[in-house]
Amino acid sequence: METLFDHALIDANRLRALRGEPADFLLNVVARELAERLSVIDRRFERAVELHGHTGAAARAIVETGKVDALERVESDRRFAGQGEAVVVSPLETVPLEPQSVNLIVSPLSLHLTNDTPGVFVQIRRALKPDGLFLAAIPGSGTLQELREVLLAAESEIAGGASPRVIPFPDVRDVGALLQRGGFALPVTDKESYTVRYDSIFPLMKDLRAMGMANPLTGRSRRPLTRGILLRAAELYAERFSDPDGRIRATFSIIYVSGWAPHESQQKPLKPGSAKMRLADALKQGGQE
């Protein structure tokens, strides 16, 4: 298995972000969306777990739905806990739960950073009780596509070559295949894109650091981008991705995921390609008592 991401660096980036003024707008958007998707289900979940949610925003939003009796957080470092809050400490790719022990698992904005994503999906499904629900939000292809393009172009133009500066993001079809491979029933994926506008590339990159999203690739260049490359990237960004008022656009494409641990009461799936199910419908049907 290829080790694409440096998990120690991911933790360091996220902890550094928490110590400063975190830019948590994307986590907050995702937390609200996951809570809304949970709220359409006419049932309660006795034991829920948030996996590596960084700030705990999703955990708080899930509790506010009134759909869970108890919720616990799993984090890679106990410093991610709020004041007086307990967390279970476990590495990013380990789900520290007994088989068939929880009713709901929520993963906000972390599964795109796992080296063995199929293995993590299997662990999640095994930890769910029959008819338990898995909800996730995963940054997908299209995320930061503008930044990726201009950094590659600027570095190639000035340095004669380029290193990966923006991580690869999964395609929605690949995530759907992972759900099926992991053994989930009624797997559903859909994608929402959010556009954030900035005065220039520099506040965007500052926000990414404040989100803990600095480059964690094991194959990243250890040489920082030069001032000349950054200035050229800023020019290219303004030329290619600015609005009439001069502000630039940054895209965040989030794949929303739902899947149920198999249970005999669930609707049997149709043949592949014979129908498409809306996420809300799948959530309601999966939650039959």
C-alpha cells in the first residue's frame, strides 16, 4: 500500500490551526449539512461516534438534532478535545470500536486523508450494529482546482518543473465504489460545491493553513515556493478565476456519503443502473425499525 499522506504532519497542521485563529467555516457548513441529513430520519440512535472531526463541530450539530442518546468523539490527539471534554485517542486510520457496537458513525472531512481508505470503510461498517448508519463528508475532485492549476503553471514556468502542492481528491464514483466494497447497504453519494471568494491567492492560502489543510503529501517538495512563483501564481489566478469585481474564486466540492450496515428489514437494492435513489429517500428507508 502506498503511503500518500504523512499523518504526523496532518496532526501537526491541525493542532497548529487550533492554536491560532482557525478558519472553520467549511467544517461548520459540513456539520450543518450532515445534521440536516440526519434529521430526516424518523428514529433515534442510542450510541453515536464522530470520527476525527477536528473541531467537534459535526458532533455538536448532531447532538442538537435530538436524534442521538449519547455521542463520543474519536481524535488522533487528545488536544483536539474541548475544555472538559473527553475524547478517545486513535490514529486516523484506526476505528477503535468493538464490532457491532454503535448505531451511528459520522466522519467530517477526514477520509480523504487516509492511505488505506477501503480498510477504514470496512472498519466502520464492522463497528456498526445491524441497520446502523454511516454518514460522511469527503472533499472530492474539483476541490481547490483553481489553486492546483495556477501553482502548477507558475512553478513550471519559473522553475522548469513542478511538485504537487495540492493533494489529490477522490471522484464521487470512486467513493460510491468504496461504500459497496465495504459492504454497506443502500449506499448513496452526492456532491455539493461551495465557492468562496477572496481578494487574492494570499488570504486563500492563509485560510488553508488556518483550516489545517497545508500540504501533507509524503512526496511533497521540501522547498517552499519562492516569492517569484507565488507572485506569478497570484497573477495567473487573477487572470483565470476572478469575477468582474476582481475577487478570485476557490471551489470546495464535498461528497456526502450515506450507507447502512446490512439488516434483513432493509429494502433490497435494484439491479445496478435500473434506478437512482435520492439521499433523503435512502436515509428514510434505511432507518426502518
